[in-house]
Amino acid sequence: MTTLPEGFTILALETSCDETAAAVVRDGRTILSNVVASQMDMHSRYGGVVPEVASRQHIISLVPVVREALAALPGGWADIHAVAATHGPGLSGALLTGLNAAKAIAWQRGLPFVGVNHLESHIYASWLDTGGREPGTGGRPPAPGPWPPIPGPSLPAPEFPLVALVVSGGHTLLALLRDHGDYTILGQTRDDAVGEAFDKVARILGLGYPGGPAIQQAAQNAQPAGALPRAWLRDSYDFSFSGLKTAVLHKVQERQERELRMPKLDAKPKTDRPVSGSQPSAPSPPPALDAVWVSQIAHAFQESVVDVLSTKTVDAARQHGATAIILAGGVAANTRLRAELSRRAAVPVRFPPIALCTDNAAMVAAAAFYRFQAGAQSGWDLDVTPNLKLGMS
């Protein structure tokens, strides 16, 4: 264990997917700046993230984002003690941009450098001191700019042992945290990550991208109308969402087939006699789905996901004597999941503000602080690891 000087300040970069982010964090908890340049609007036209587009946009955005993050420091570079960046998991090209930029900064300025696990970073978002405030709106990152002053009393850092539920577009897992850097995976998804399932179901229902906020909004005022299946995988903390996604697809197909069979009042009578010289007509597009019915399916899907995630997380916390539950990752922004997990748990449920659930660099700096405290540093030969697992360096 290394004793870091008081006021130890880290510049961190995050480019694992489609957000270009830079942050300055002091003592592992105090956010001085947290700047996020989101590419969400750019990728929404494709219905998902295009890796090559994301990498090119990171290159364009990195310098202005870092410059804006440093603007919060009176002494600028002189106030930075160390540099950190995400090196996995994520998109390889996207990871390379941030990792190489951070290594170049650290080398040029003679600063210590450490690579950070993206999944670990999401967990450490709950160590950041936000004074209980909830910045950002609609589940999207705040506009780029310095982090506003923190009002309200400081919350104490979580105390071990903890159970963490990490839920995002690419990952769904339950982990037992005994100490900093001491993790055991209790369960994980066997197929789709929960965020991936949200995106796919939103696409099936015609709700657009990203799927998480779209489904939450559609389900918000829906009247319950039946339930969808839940994959419990008994005697396991593993998850499965592929069957649930398929069940939604089958319901949509059945609904559309039923609509096609219904007679239309303005339909012209059919004739078996072909018209000379005419071309066969193109197949009719599937009928549009009724908005009320879509909202009911979105509600049933969200309830199925929340039920399974909450039940398994609460059971794991009880079995392992956790002092609290950490909810982390992009899907942690889902208000229904937050509310139901908090209602069921016998211990406190810690989750960061919505703006710190989505990818950002402040969480990278928080995780890096405890790596530096443990005496860890990375060499200049550190490479990206797109499939990096939790608990791996």
C-alpha cells in the first residue's frame, strides 16, 4: 500500500465505445471536471455504434475535451500528479485512441501512468463524491464543460464487503468485492447483455436507439397487460435474456400477422384474372404496431428484466453478508431498476447519478486512484484488451 500525498490529482481518459471523455479527480473522490463528448446522435442513424466512425471521432474530440477538463485547474498541467486511461474491455480502435493519448501525455510530462479496467471503473463511480445531486437529464451525459460545484453533505465511501451488479450494453454480471482489487465473479450473462437486450427489443418494437431510455419512456405510463417469461437459471447467479428477446419478437410477429388477416374496410375486391402486361405486386410491408400495445410490451419486458436482476442481486447480497449493493453501468440509469432494487434490498443500494452511470472519465480516475494507492503502475508497452474481464489488470 502506497501513501499518496493529500490532493493527489489524476487526469483520466475514457474512449472505450462512443463517448470521448476526460476528467480531473482529486483524492479519488472529488470531481474537479468531467467532460463528455457524446457521439450518440451520430450513431443513432445506424441503430448502433459503428466502430470505425467512433474511432475517428475520438481522434477529433480528444484534444478539445482534455483542454476543457484542464481548464478547471488554476495551475493547469502543474496540478496533475498522474494520468490514467481505459485499456479494456471495449472497441479495440476506440480504446487505442484514448490509451495512446494518455501514455503520450504521461511520457511527455514525466508522470506515472496506469491502465484501468472499464468494468472496474463503473463500480468506482459509486466512490465519487457527488453530494447526493443528480446532474444530467434524460439518462444522457451532461453537455461538455467543467463539473459544477458539489452542494450538500459528502457521502462516506462504500465499505466492504459489497455486491456489485454491473449492467451495461456489453456486460451483465454480479461480483463480490472483498476489498479494492479483490473481486469474485458470482454470475454473468450466458448470452445477451441486458443493455444489448434493451437495444434489440427497442428495435423490434420500433422505438429507436438507444433502447434503454426508449423502453423506459414507453413503459412509464403503460397499463400492465400480461407478463413475459423470466429465465431464472435456478441454483445460479447467471443471467439469460436471449429467450426474453425472442418472446417479444414472437409477440410482434403474431400481432402483425393478425393485423394482416383482418379485412380492411377500404380494401378493393380481389380478382383472379391477371391484367395483361402487369407486374406482380410487391409484398405489403408489415403493419404498424399500435402505440398502446407497444407500451404494454415495453412495460412487460422491463418488468421481466428488473425482476430477475433484483431477485438475484438481493439473494447474493444476503448470502455473502454484503454491507451494501453497488449498482453500476449504463443500465443503472433505469429508474425502475433503481427503485425496485432499493425496495427489495435489506442493505443500502448505492448508485451514482445518471450522468456517472454512462461512460465518463471521472469513474476511470476514481478506479485509478486506488490502483496507484496499491502501488500499481503500467508500462509504456501496455496494450488494449478488448475482452478484458473484471479482476484482470
